[in-house]
Amino acid sequence: MSEGFYFDGVDEALIRQERDKARKLRKSGWWQKKISGGICYYCGRQFKPKELTMDHLTPLARGGTSNKGNIVASCKECNNRKKQLLPYEWDEYMEVIHRDSKEE
């Protein structure tokens, strides 16, 4: 599968199943309500709801699931930068970015 980077032990069939669940959640009232505020979970900036993407806090490729507790609304920039990072890895990355931007 060429869609992304997969870690050892994560079954591609399970990832496909979880992606199908995510597609169904995107059509749900729960997801529409979640994006209605237009706030990116990571950077806190305001966006039009249609500009927000669905992101798995624990990525599917790292064993995450498509359940409401693992899904957040994210701007495309944050979602692309987070990639396959786990929440604590992303937090460490964001701290470095914020520290570097203050030094400039």
C-alpha cells in the first residue's frame, strides 16, 4: 500500500476498516457539530468548517482507531505537519517550533 508509512505490527486490513469507519463518521451529525466551531485542535486558529480535516490523535498506522475519542478537527497545515506522530511526539515537536520562533 503506498498511501502512507506503516509501523510493524499494524495490519493493513485493519487500517482500511478504520478508514471506512472514519468516512462514515465524516458524514455524521457528530462530525458536523465538531467542525461547526471552526477551531483547529492543534493550533487553535479559526477556519471555515469545510477547511478542517479529520485527524486521528493516535494515527491509524500506529494502532489508532476511528472512534470519537481519537478524532479531532485539524487545519490542513497542522494535519500535514503532524503526519504519523503520537500526541506526546507532536507536543514535543510543537514546543520546539514555538521556542525557535521566539528566538528569531
